[in-house]
Amino acid sequence: MATRGILQKPRMSFWQIWNMSFGFLGIQFGFALQTGYASSILLKFGAKVDNLSWFWLAAPLTGMIIQPIIGHYSDRTWNRLGRRRPYFLTGAILSGVALCFLPNSSGLAFLIPPIIVGAGMLMLMDASFNVAMEPFRALVADNLPDSQHNTGFSLQTCLIGVGAIMGSFLPSVLADWFHVSQTAPKGIVPNNLLYSFYAGGIVLIGCILWTVIKTKEYSPEEYAKFHEPDVETVKRSGIKEFLHDLTNMPKTMKQLGVVQFFSWFALFSMWVFTTSAVASHIFHLPATDTSSKQFNIASDFVGKMFGVYNAVSAVYALSLPWIVKKLNRKRTHAFSLTMGSIGLISVFFVQNHYLLFLSMAGVGLAWGSILAMPYAILSSSIPAKKIGVYMGLFNFFITFPQIVNSLTGSLIVKYLFNSEAIYGLVMAGVFMFLAAISVLFVKDGEKIQIIETA
């Protein structure tokens, strides 16, 4: 069972992996509410389509700063609660608080303009999601042998999809099934959105607690049995070690960074501009309409669209290990991204809004792969004792394109596309196709370790 004196990690059962990943369901429940409805809320508070992406700028900025720091210190945290669990539990609590406060930003209007409060809550929410998210991915790599990495990240993606479906559809379910009001005076968030954000905070914290209670982490002594000693860590500490890790990241990680840039530039454009694009291009509403019943119907329909792509991603994620065996990881990811590109561009040609569900099915294939394949490839190319910090640094390739988009996306839509948000989605499709091409040039040094039983 030993290889050069290093023991192989024992394989985990399906339900052990499920419990370890279950917290992601809650994280994505809240994240789906953010991506699906934050733009709608900000528009209600006074944001304009021409500058909407700027209000999203704080979110990736906080992620760029926080995730590498969290990754660095989570590699070195060993206490009674564990190594990664203290971080995603803290992130869950803060995320729950932000989810409750964002739709209530207008309540502080007597002190600060609600758009400023809303942008601040969006920043806090995204920062908290970042605190919780990357330690979760590092936990999978910590506990699973390399032979189960594809399965672990795919199941994680499936649970992400389930949580996102719940978050995306809940406002419509409350309005259509329980007759909760989906209209409100100008500058006020409707009750169906308000109650959905409350539910998101509760579900997020509950799911994280499930993982904290049900999942065991290796102690330092146990962990050392499965990995070779890390001489570099002994020689360096603090900021010097962090800078060393940054400048010496593996080649595969740098190549994946190009793929991630194009992928997340596209995703960010979709999250920011879909509500405005659907309202104006599909429902034929004027750009100034952000409070009518028809606008709220369009906004809730966007939530359903996002629910569809998340539902597709949840099912697709379960098939990824099988597809990878047939195609390999790079080709699987390239195919998925191409389908996402076609889905995004096709929105321009749709007039019957129900056909948008087909467009979102393509996006769902891309989303399912984006949440699994890059991490599966990355986890096989980085040192075991650097998983936390490199997973955090890898987030740079997610946040940087969002920052670039935040600074340029609104200007592109305003001056190049004459403030027509639909072209923001077409642009997203082009970037998604560039991601599909670039992944073919990534070096995937997949290492699959097989346990030898006596």
C-alpha cells in the first residue's frame, strides 16, 4: 500500500463525499440569488444599465484579495474545528447576514443612498462567499485520493447546481404558487425577493453546518503520512513564502489562467446584462423601466433561465467522469465551453421567451464544466501542501476578468453597442468560444494513483 514510504489516502464512499460537499449547496443557493437578482435590485435602487457593471466591481476585487490570503492561512490552520472548516463556517455566517441586508438597503436611505448600501452589501456578500468557497475546494483535494478528484469535483458541481436551482426559482415559486407580491413601490424590493434572500441566508448557514458536523479532517500527523515533507515551507514563511508561491506557480496553472479569463469574462457579462437584455430585447420594455409589473415578470423569468442552466449543470456534472474517460479532461471542457458559447449567442435570435430555456441549456453545460474541470486539472498539478494557497491564487484568474469586465463592460455596451444590453450577451458568447479554443493548449499532467491492497 506504500509508495516510496508515502501512504495512499483511503478512498471515500459516495455519502462521505456527499456530506463533505453538501455545504456547497447552501453557498450556491445564496450565490444564485446574488447573480440572478442583484442587478435587478441595484436597478430598483437607481443604477443605470450604462454603469451597472461598475457596482459589481467591488465583488471580484474583494475576492482577489481575500481568497489567496484565506488559502495561505488555511494551509496552516490546525485547531479543534479542523483545517478548512473554521474558514467556510465564518464565511457562511457573514454571507447569511449580507443576504438579509442587501434587499433591505432602502431601509437605511435616511443615512446613506440605498444604491451605496446595496453596493456595500454586494461587496460583503461576495467577500463572504470567497471566504467560504475556496477552503471547500481545498477540502476535497485534502481528503480524496487523486483517483477520486474527478468524482469529488463533479459531485460538488452537482450540489452546486441543486442549490442554484433552488435559489434561482424561489422568487418565482413564492409569487406563482404562494401569491407573494412581486411588485413594490419604486426603490423598494418586492416581498418575493425579500423572503427569498432571507431563506437563502438560512439555507446557506444550515448546509455549511451539516458539512462541519459530518466531515472529518485529517490531523497534522495523519496528513503527513500521505504526503512527502515540504522542504520549501520550512525555509520560508509569511509574505516571502506567499510571493515565492505566486512567482513559481505551475505551468498548467498559468495556462488554465487564460482559459479562466475568457470563461469568467463571459459569465460576468451574462450575470450583469441578462436582466436588461431580456427586458428590452425579449419583452420589449424601455430601458428606463425598472419598476413596472412587466419588468418584475421579466426579472423573475431571468431567475428561471438561470435555474435552467443550473439544473442542466447539476445533471451534466454527474456525467463528467464518464465523459472524461471517453474524451479526456481538456476535450470535455472545450466541448462544454463551445456549447455555452452557442447558448449565449443564440439569445440574440430568440423572440419567444420560452426558447431561452434552450439557450440556457447550452450555458448549463459550460457552467457544469467550469465548476469542475479546471479544478480537477489544477489539483493534479500542484504540491499537496500548497493546495490551499494555490486554490486561492487560482481565484485570481476568476476575479481578474471580472474586474476587467467591471471597468470596461458598461463602456463597451454604452459606446460600442449603443446601450443595447443584448450585445453584451453576444460578446459573452464570443469570449466563451475563445475559452474553448484556449483549453486545448493546456498541459494536463493527470496523475491517477491506484491503491494496492495487500
